[in-house]
Amino acid sequence: MSESQPRPARRGYLNPSLVRSVSFWITSACILVAVLASLLAIWKFAGTDILWRTVATCAVIGSGTVAFYWVNVLFGKIAD
């Protein structure tokens, strides 16, 4: 008789490592875009209006992906 290994508990509703990976890359891209926009504004290649809109957009998208990751983990704990 073969002994079955207990299945490791998932910590998210969706695949946690995939969600973490996607959240990391989206947040990293947002940081990169915000830094690039800041550099362009510092060197006067872009106006400050564009800078603030870009940084605000990146902050909203980055915060949204982090919030999605937290919600995924929360619902995974409730579903277990």
C-alpha cells in the first residue's frame, strides 16, 4: 500500500506564486515608468503635468496589484 503525501495547503484562491509573480512584475514596471518620467521631467524633456499624471497612474496600478494579491491570500484562507 502506498502512503499518500498530504497535499500542501494553498494560501490563495488563485495560484499564489503566479499572483505574486504577476504582482511583482506589474509593480516593478510601475516603479520603472515613474522613475523614467521623473528623470524626463528633471531634464525638462517632459512637463510636470505629465510627471504627476504618470506617477499617480503608476501608484494606482501598483497599489491595485498589491491589493489584489492581499485579497487573493485572504480568500484562500477563508476557503480552506
